[in-house]
Amino acid sequence: MAQDKKLTNEKLSHLWESEDIKILDTKNEKYAIFSDLHLGDGGKADDFHHNEETLETALKFYKENCYNLILLGDIEEFWQFDLEQIVGRYDNTVYNKMREYGNERVYRVFGNHDYDWCSPADPVFSNSGKQKGAPEALKMRDSKGNIKILLVHGHQGNIESDKNSWLSKFLVRGIFKPVEPYAKFLGFYGHPSATKSQITKDYERIMYNWAKSQKIILICGHSHRTIFASKSYADKLEEEIAELQADNSSNRNEREKVKKNRKKIKQLKRKLQEEKVKGRKIDPTEPNKEPLPCYFNTGCGLYTDGITNIEVADDEIKLVKWHRDVTKVPRFVVYEKGRLGEYIELITSLQ
């Protein structure tokens, strides 16, 4: 997929400067942000269905803990399925859990795979006949009341997903959908809602540089690659491996510690290789220095072992993984967390 840098900057700047974008407060509020679930019909071509129970568990937790719900695009897979098919499969489970939040606590942003939300009644809302359409973006105020956060799906400026999305949808529905089950069986798997990212490697750098230039925080989905404070999960793995290797070098005589570290390094390298194979090892957002914490990505709901999402609670932001394995207690793990106020101070201090 090609990312047009100029078009991306123009579209994001237009949304950021628009006075028509809804503004949410973070002070004394909590938000659970999900994107890229790609709900289908529950059949073999539906990449989400194995995480249905995982999402229900997450939605139940966030409702009980008074979170608002933000659906940051590509919640449905309209490139492959009709709304009736999707609602028929998930109305009594996923959509029902979303409706339990109430209309005032759910916010939807459209993405490239669910662009159709510009018109149909939305099953997420109880009075769906009155709630039609979805915006392209949301903004947030920080705990001091300053508008410093932009939320978009992230397809802006992408040639296949933004400029020529009609053609991409036609190709997926007309050509790929009929053969997808066979392609999966044979190991040939590559349509845009797959766990393996099809997004160009410089995507994150383009989004990061725009956010950096505006001195704000940008929260996206779209790429299916989790990013926290402008670093990927693969970046984190590499840093952990380097720290353990340095620890072993400094403590060579402590055999048990070295042995334990080597075992951990082996596990981390295995995870790192998986990230590389699935196209989630990105080009560094800042090639030669520590990046500013201005870009975040929710990841997706298509991982074979669960779902990732971002939480914003007052002045704290977290990257969370929900396990598909029902035996894990708790069902989630916090991968990363930080203070929004500290991040914004770092970003705005840039000369």
C-alpha cells in the first residue's frame, strides 16, 4: 500500500484545524479505544470471529468500570460483507455489549473498511434510526483543558484505502472474497484486514512527523501495528533484549542470573521474529534519536491470541492486550503506560 505524504499531511491538518470536530474531555473521564475489529459474518472469511468472546469480556470490563467507548474505524468489514450479514452474526453479542454503554458513552469514527457509516442506521446505538453517520475524527482536551489530542482511523492519505477505496472494495469483494478460505488453507493470506500488516513501513514515520510538527498527540488504528509513544512492540522487544544482554555482560559470574536472562532473551527473540514475519517491525520514527511520544496506535482485534486497545483515563494512557486464552487471570496485560501531561509537555517544549 502506498502512502502519499503530502495528501496525508493535508488531510490530517484539515481535520485538526476544523472547528466541526467533536471535542472530548479527558479530565475525570475514561475511554477505551478500539479499532480494526473487521467484524464479518462469522464464516471462514471472517478474521475476527475467534476473538468474539475476548471482545465481549473487554467490553464488559470497561462498562463496569465506567469507561466511555471509542470505535476508531474499521469496526466492520464492509469491503467483504453487507451490514445485514454482520448484524445477523454479532447483534446478540458484540453489538449488544456496545449498546449497554448507552448512546452518550459511545463514539464512532469511520475508517476505510467501514466508510459506509456516512449513511446507514448504526446497530451500536439503541435509537439507531436517529443515530446515523459517523465523523472522520475526534479531538480531546488534556487534563488542563487544552486541545492536544487528535483521534482518526489513520487511512488518510493512503492511496488504496483513501483515494481509491472504491476500487479496493470492488477487488476484495469481487475477486479475493470467493477464494479467501482456500488461500488461508494453502497459506496464501494477504487481504487488507489480515493480521499481517499490508501498510508500508514508512507509514508510522509519516504519521509521527505530522504529529510532531503540530506538537500534539495523534491516536490512530489502520496499520494493525501497536505503537506506544512512537515506538512499536518490536522496538520494545529489541530494547528489552539489549538490556538483558548488557546485564549479562555486567554480571558474568552470576551463573543463575545469566542463565535466567538467556532464557528470557530467547523468548523475546522468538517474539521479535514473529513481529518481523508479520510485517510489524517498522522503520524507526526517529532514526537517530529517541522519538517524541506523540504517536500512538491501537493495534487491532485480529491477532490469533487476542485483541489490543488503548485506554485513556484522566491523565494516563495505556496500551492493553486482552488474551484470547480464557484461563489467563487477569484476562489482560498492560504492555505500556505513561502520563499524558508529561508527554504533552515534552512535545510542546520542542523548538
